[in-house]
Amino acid sequence: MNIRVKPVWIALALAATGAQAAPDNDWYAGVGGGWAIAHDLGDFGKDASKDATALSLFGGYNFTENLGAELGYLSTGDWDVQGNDFSSQGATLSVIGRLPLGDIFSVFAEGGGYIYHVKSINGGDNNLAPLAGLGLTAKLHDWVDIQARYRYMVRVGDDPDNDKVGSGTQRWVSDISTATLELVIHPNRSKPVEPAPAPMVVPPPPPAPEPVDQTFNLSSDVLFAFGKAELKPEGMQALESLYQQIADVKPKDGNAVVMGYTDRIGSDANNQALSEARASTVANFLIGKGLPADKVSIQGNGESNPVTGSQCDAIKARAALIDCLAPDRRVEVRVTGTQGAPEAAAAPAEQ
């Protein structure tokens, strides 16, 4: 028996190489049937039919989606050559290379060997033939495939040295092709289920900033001496308290308008100048404490907008009139913006 082992070792080496790739863990088993053709039967006898029935059983393992190894049984059929049988059956060992064509179809090629027992006019013999094949697979289910396969085996017969000079006898050897339709079961193959994407959590929009529009009212009699624009000590204390109140509000992108008012005693011009001077004094104090200078403005309103109305009209004595008109002598600080961080325009800077 002359057995050529190179195809088997090549198949085993390629299978071992596939084992180094990422595992696919896909075992399978299959059965098939079809046609077998012995291409050289015409050399054995006249009127020999070249067609026979091929049967196959096989099992394999896919190392990856592109590479697998397969071991099987193959019967190439039984031919009648002028009353004599010619048949072969045996084991196949091959490496499968596969190319997916999408989610359903794939094509594959195989290479390996056919270890067979042959019956012929000369009796029986065991040998090995190189094997090559091509096929197309269709996936019907996660665990069921159907495939068509074509195989070609070289020099299957009772002596691979057919008609060798000096052999003394004629041996029966032929190249054999098989075409089979096969059902393949993959017991543990399943399509990986991708986890559903986590629902996108959209954070609620930040609350709309609350507008700030607050007016602080200070009595000029607390801040200044009558008819003066210089701060008294108690006036400084009152402005310290005002500054802290503005800081607590924390207006963002805001402005502060300091408005000075006087009573009606005196001339309009003097009252206008005094109201502006007092507004400027208060503004300068607040800027000195930390309010941005470019966000602070002053406004002198003189004796306009009295809060006492006509309630002091009947008073003639000067001292009593000054006391009665005290609410008109005031400084108002109006702060506008939105509720926010201390970096706002009307918010105090760090000292």
C-alpha cells in the first residue's frame, strides 16, 4: 500500500493554525447524497457507466467564521465494468476555508485527503488520494444549513502506479468527482444577541434664571448731614449693610443705578446738584467695596418724585418742615439682572 501522507499533514497544520484565532465554538454534523463520476472508466472496459450514487457523513468544527476542520465518511458509489465492480469508500479529512457573503450565504473551499478502500477486478486495496472541493452554503436557521458541495479526488484505485512499466498487470485507477446536496446541523451555533442600547436619558433643561429687579431705599438723614454729601459714620455702616444685601442677591449680568433725591427746601439747581453728589458718594462707596465700576451708574433726581405728597404743605416752621419732608430725602439703589453667580455685573468682587 503506497500512502501519500502530505495532504493529511497539510490539513492538520492548517487546522492547528485556525485554532490560534478567536474561537467560534461551532460544532456541526451533516449528511448528504448525490452523484459520483469516475472519469477514467472508459479505460477499464467498453460501455462502462461513469455515474454512481455518492453518500457522505461528516462532522466538523469551525474555529472561526473563516476556518474550520472536517472529518467524514464518503462512499463514491459502485460502478459495473463488464460484470466487475469498481467502488471506493473511506474517510475524508480536510480543512475548510469559508467566505461569508452576508447573513445567509457563504462559499467555501476545502483541501485534504481521502483515505479509502477500493474494490476492483484485482481485489481490494487501501490508499490515500488528494482531495479538493468547493461549495455554497445557505443558512436556514441558527442551527440548520443546506449546502451544495463538489469534490475532486485524484487517482482513486487499486494501485496509484497504474500501467507502470514492468508492473505485469493492469490496475484500475480513476480520478473521481462527487456532487452532493447536504444537510448540516449546528447544535450550539446561535447568532449573538446584541444588548439593546440603554435608553438615552435626557437631563431636564436647567431652570430658567429668575429675573432680579430690586430697589434698596436708604434715608439721606442716616447717610448725610442736612444739605451735605459727605457720609456720616452711621451712613458708612448703613452702606456696609446695603453692600451685603446686594451680595446676597448675586445678580448675574446686572446693573446698579444709584438715584439721589432731595426735599423741596432750597432751589431746584442746588437740590439737583446735591442729589447727584449724594448718589455719586454712595456709588463710589459700593464700587470701593467691589461692585464693577462699569456696571454702576448714578442719577440725580433733585426734589422730583416726593413720597410725602402734600402732607407737609400746611407746615410753616422750618424745623418742623425739615422733619416732615425727611422721607423725600433718600438714596435708592436699583439692582437688575438675573439670579446667578457672584461674577455678575452688579455682584461684588472678592477683596
